[in-house]
Amino acid sequence: MTDKIIIYQLLPRLFSNTTENCVKNGSIEENGVGKLNDINSHVLESIKSLGVTHVWYTGVIEHATKTDYTKYGIDRDNPNIVKGNAGSPYAIKDYYDIDPDLAVNIPKRMEEFEALVERTHKNGMKVIIDFVPNHVARQYHSDSKPIGIEDLGQCDDNTYFFKNSNNFYYIPRQQFAPHIDLGTGEEKYNEFPAKATGNDCFSAFPGEYDWYETVKLNYGVDYGNGTRNFDPIPNTWFKMLHILRYWAAKGIDGFRCDMAHMVPIEFWEWAISNIKETYPNIIFIAEIYEPHLYRDFINKGGFDFLYDKVTLYDTLRNVQCSNYSAAQITNCWQTVDGINHNMLNFLENHDEQRFASTQFAADAAKVIPSLVVSSMINTGPMMIYAGQELGEQANDSEGYSGLDGRTTIFDYWSVPTLRRWYNQGKCNNVLLTSREVWLRNIYAKILSLCNIEKAISQGAFFDLMYVNYENPTLNPHNQYVFIRNYQDETLIIAVNFRENSCDLKINIPRHAFNFLNIPEGKYDAIELLSEEKSTKLLSSEEPFEAFVSPFNATIWKINHKKAKRNAKKIAKQNDNNCKK
């Protein structure tokens, strides 16, 4: 794979919902919901124009909800054990079905999803969906499973806390009694014996901040005594492998695996290798927050890419918000040195606060230095979250999700910036502010450069900070500088995280020229963001000059091959003149 993956994450439920005046805690009838069919070819073309290569359709598999779909043969979920009116996309109710909220014709919801996959492919992008392996909804029941497939938990012996053949963990002889209201009378939720909760809460009494709406799946680890029981292969392994095969056969191109580190690495090693025997090009992305496990999950587990949340995301956020030194970015790539190309970078996703929210940067225009670093520091994937490119601030208190700087995943809602950009399917700038138009263009410019420039998509990286710590023109607390290089093309990249502009004189060591095989000299150069042209000196003896405005970046490109051709042409002309 030579292209750098650029992922656009969107929740169809929110993405195309055009309801302007949503009601807090509103129902689907009050607040409306986006549909898969709304994501037509025109919409996809506009998404692709951002430089996107993959679309992650989040929350498309059927999950628990307070909306009643019993007339369509779908069991009703007890509303007391569902978070929000729409429910969590990570409380899967039927691994073999599409969420009915997203369908125009509910009985044909799978066909509508399959058509979306086909449309996405026709528009030159690939499809990623969630695989949620660690937990399921408390009332899991598949009404769409293939013939001969048992439901999860269908044959469990619930008198045991742990049994290798069980799909769930049980707390024998105890009633499920979380610290929330389970209702009264016929509406009361009853569960006996209690099942363990998804966030490794092996108690009948999870708290309100536990994942009480989910049940932990059993992959053969006995959390009572710590033993790992993988021989014979646990029943859950086979069931989850079948689910992966089911969706791979739909033509999807990748799985984003939720909380992958909460599932034994032995399962991933077995399952991913099995899937790739038939579908060698399918990619597996791990949501993982344990850096000490990174290399094992790649080299043993078989994952293609891992979330780089704990290192790069957290560091960039701290540089932006907590007065961290930009020099700390060096520690990020050093931590994942050797697996940098396996790291997926982001500044937003459904779990994190919006960059432009008051809880984060409070100003979407400050994103350029963080966006350039996260998208250009390595060849691994870059992901953005729908609305990020418009500066969505998440200023709404939607219902279950309060005013927390995040866009809800639990409520029926409409996202203001997306709604105005979507503009009833026109996908244009008519209803956007000048600032939003400018920002979307900036995202498109930076993300598109990631694949236009082979130095970014395929090239080598060289950190310049170590020779610039005592540079009087560069404050390592505020600026970060590095090189990307591919064959005869070199990019000198400088970012400025602060409100003051800077005239940088960047030291480039002789080692960089040797390591990257860069010839020294004067070259015609172009700054890729502004398209300014200039003559630049690349030398280990004299610094490289670059002006960077507040909260901005410069990306100076030098083409050595072109320079060599020009030098030969000039030499030939001089030679001819001498002969005359």
C-alpha cells in the first residue's frame, strides 16, 4: 500500500440529519435521524474532495435503543438499560443486522447498507465499520443470524462465573443491581443471575459511570484466578470469527476494533490471520490505549494500525491547552520508533472533545500546527471526525450526553455545522460562514497534500529539534521542525503553536543530509500551503530560513532532481558560450 490512508469518520444517524430545532432528550419523531441513503454519490464526492481515502461508517450495526421496532420483528429493548434515546452504538444488539434507525425502508435495511458500500467504492473510497468484540447489549438477541448460528449466550451454563464454553461471565445467585434506576412494575429490567459488565466490572453492582448497558464477552480468560484457557478454542472465538467473515463478505475494506486491548491477543492472532487468508487486503485498526502492548498487537496480534492516542494525541492536546513544550513531540515518535507507519493519528473522534470546543482549543483556526504534525509526521493513517473540518464546537446539551465538548453518540440530534454544509444534500458553502469555508479549504489542502506528496505518503522522517534547542530564533517550547524526504524531493516543515509569529533560522545537521541523501545547495522552492515561491539554501553550514505566522505552519518543498536538471542546463549553456 503506497497511499497514505485518510479516514473520515461519520455517524450516519447524525451526519445528514437536517432537523434544525432539536429537543433535549427528544425522540426519533421529534429530532429526526440521518439515513444511509442520504449519503449519495454527491455527498461522497464532497467527502473525497477533502483528500479522504476511507470512510468509517460508525454505528451501523444494530444496537440497543429506546425506539420501538417490534412491528418489524425486532425485539424491544428495556428502556431502563439503554443510554440515551438512540442508545449507544457500542451496545450491539444483533451482530448480523443493520440499525433500523438508518434505513428508509426498514425491512430492506441490509440492502441499503450494501448499496452504500457499493456507492462508496464507486466514488473511489473504501469502507470501514466497527467490530465491537469486547461486549454486547444486555439484551443481545440476533433475529438476523444465518441458519445454524447460535446466539451469544444461548447455551451458557449460568451457574458458573467462568466456563470455557460460555460466552458471558456470570455472578451466580445474584440479581443484577446497578446504581441506576431499573424501573418499576412491568417496565422494570430484571437480570438473574447477573452478568459481568463490559468494562471488566465483575460485580452485580456496576455504578452509573460503568458500561452498565453492556455485557462482557468471555474469550477464555478466567478473571477469578487469572488463568488463560485457550485449549480447546473457546466457543466465543468461533462465533466472533463468523461475524467477521459475515461482514468481510459484504465487501467492506476494514474493521475498527473497539477496545481491542480488552480482548486477548491470542484471539486476534488467530482471527486476523484466518480472515486475511480469504481477504488479504482487509485492514484491522485497534482502539488501544496501552503503549506497552503496541508492538505485540502489531507483530503478534496482526493489526495493521493502532490508535496513537496516548502518545501523539495527548501530547498535541497538552501543547495546545496545558502549556506543554512542543519539544515533547520528539518523545512521541521515539516511543513508537519502528512502528510509526502502523500508528493512526487523529485530533478528534466520537470519544474525544471537539478541537474547537471550549473544553479544548476554543478556536478551530488554531488547528493548523496540530493538523500538520499529526497528518505529516509519519506514513500511517490520519483520521478526522465529521464536522471537524468545519470547526464544530459541540456546544449542545443533547440529552444523555450533556454539555461536555463532545458530539453525542447516545441521542437523536443534528450537528449544526454539518447540517448547514449538507444543506439538504447540496453539500455546498451557501450556509457556511466565511471562517467555516476557509477552514474546510485548509483541511482539504493539508489532507490532500498527504497523498500528493510522496515525501509524506512514503518518505523518510528526520526530527530537527535536537540541533535547534539553543537556537535563538526557534523556541522549542512553541515551535516544532522536521523533514520529510522521498528520493529527490525534500519537505522542510515548521509549525508554530503560539500567538506570536516567528522568523526561523533552522539548523539542519550534516547527519540529516547524509541520512536522507540530500545534496546541499541553493534551490528553487515552493511553500505548499501558501504557494509562495522563493530561492532557498539547504546547507549544514547555514540555517534554513522560514517565516511562520501565529498558529500556523510552513511546508517548503525542494525538488533536487529539477535543480540538477537546471544545473546541467546552465552548465551546458556556459560551455557553449565558452566555445563561442
